[in-house]
Amino acid sequence: MKLSRGQWIILIILVASLIGASGFLPFLFATILAFIPAYYYLRSIRNAEEEDVEPWETLWTSFAWGGITGIFLAGILNTIFTVSIIGILYGTSSEADLEVLAVFVGAVIVAPFVEEFIKPIVMLRNQAVKKEIDEVEDGIVYGAACGLGFGATENVFYGLTAGATAGGIGGVFLIVVLRTFSSILLHLVATSYTGYGIAKYQVEGESFGVVIKYYLLAVLIHAAWNAAAVSSLVYDNDAGAVLLLAFSILLAISGLELAKRRIRELDVAGSNIYGNSIRAGSDGRWSTSSIEQKSSWEQKKLRSSSVDSGQFNSSNSGQTADALYQSSTKTPQELADSTTEWAVNYDWRSAIGFVIFLFFILSDIIF
């Protein structure tokens, strides 16, 4: 992993400020607790893809962007926008209301828009990363890497707050570990949506509107999560906070599994449509046929577009597999079978957890 000069400067500033505020040993302890699980999350996401697995070098580039540059820029912009909005509202609310409002504005409005914008920028700017995004599922992988880097560094910050360090090493441990199973996965999941949109823009040639659409979805997920967390804290509901934490962990882990499952689905779909026989000749070496001489990007684009249309059937002596999805009309029996298969394979655990989570939030607000 190569850091730019600017990233080294930011890293030194971050480390020095954290050590100065809390001491070296708490900083070291919090960093180990935050970054080791983040590595295993990243490895899990990377290994969900079996074909054309992403190289560690560019994954670390994305991770470092989120964990160093992203967290630094987000901290500055979050402060500027939050203070500006509160400054506009100053004089129209009481001091107590302004304190509560500042928390909601910062966490629910400003942070989601700012952080989900900054985290995946490396996927659009860094040439090495852009080059590796040659399949749609790659966007999920690199978006997750950016989110994990951001979340890991954020966990260190939260673990070294005055409230956490007041409880000694135990307080630091509790905060970082709880966030390792909740908030860091929020960043992974939310930014993977934006990454997916970026991949569809870069690989499939869709309009930039697809990036904006998935960015807004990531913002919505992030804002809903923060709104639920802040509501329990602001209204001093201890029981609600505990239940919210439990559901947050359930949803976060389900989101991780859902992201991995989507990567596998896209990976398998691409492999089925663009079979191994078209990648290599009958003697095991690269073939010289006109189709097989296409660049990697052209092959991936052809493969991705065929998944959407369901019409990729090569006439080259049966060298390719049939399309995974066909657009032909299904018989009633086939429709019933496909419906049954969908019901069996659907991630009901995540859906039920999400419904319960929303019900809990609604009841907490109403009652």
C-alpha cells in the first residue's frame, strides 16, 4: 500500500492528535481492536468473489482513502456544514433545543450526505482502482473497502472519547467492540451501494444518474441508522438504546451477508454467461480467435450486458454457455417453480429483522 504525501501528513496529524488526547497505550489498544476485525471483514468481502478476485494493493488503496483522507475531509466538512446550519437557526430556538437540534442535524442530515459522498471518491479518481473495476460486483467490493477504512478509523475516535477513556481500558474495549459489530458494518453496506452504482456507470456504460441514485440510497440507509441511534440517546431511553443496539447488530451482520451474497450472484452469473471455454483455447492456452482477443474491459462489458438482456447466445460453435436468464414466457408450472425457488432462497432473516427494527423505531418515537 502506497500512501501519497498528503495522506502521510494527514495520518501523522490524526495519530498525534489521538495520542495527545488519550495517551499512547489507549490509542494502540483501540487501533488494534478496530483494524484487525476490519481486515477480516475486508478479506471476507474479497473472497466472496471467486473469478477475477481483486488485488490487495488496490483494495488497500481504497481502504486507506476511507480511513485516512475520507475521515479527515468528512470531519472538516461535517463541522462546517453543521455549524453553518445551526448558525442560521440560532435565535429561532432555545439553547436546549439548539443542542438537540445540533445532534440531529449533524448526525442525521449532514453526516450521511457528506460521508457517503467522500468515501467512494477514490473509485472515480484513482486510475489503479478504476482499472480494476471491470465487473459490476467489483463496485460492491471496493465500496465496502472504502467504508471499512472509514469505519475502522471512526471506531478509534469513538473509543478514545472522554466518556470511553473515563472507564479505562474496559471502556475503550466496550465501545470499539460494540461498534465493530454494528457501525463499521453500516459504513461497509452503505458505501457498497454507491460502489455498485459507480460500477454500473463505469462497466456497463449507464448514465451518471445511476451513481446518484445509489448514492442517495446509501445516504438514506445511513440517515435512518443515525436517526434511530440518536433518538434513543437524546430521549434518554436506556431500554430502547439496548434494544436498538441489538437490532443494529442484527441488521449490520445481515447487511454484510447480503453484500457477500450479491457479489457471489453477480460473479456466478458472469461466469455462466461467459464460460471458461471462451477464455481459453482447447489446448489450455489463450485462444487467438477474434472474440477471445477482446480486452478485459470489453469482455466484462459484454458479459454484464448479457446478464441484463438475457440474450447472449454465441454462434461460435457452442463455445459459450446459454444466458442465465431467458426472457421467454414461462408456463404456469415454471412460474410456480420459480416462485417457490425465490421463496426458499430469499433472505427472510434480514427482511424480518429489518421490519422488527423499523417497528421498534416507530414505537420508540410514538410512545
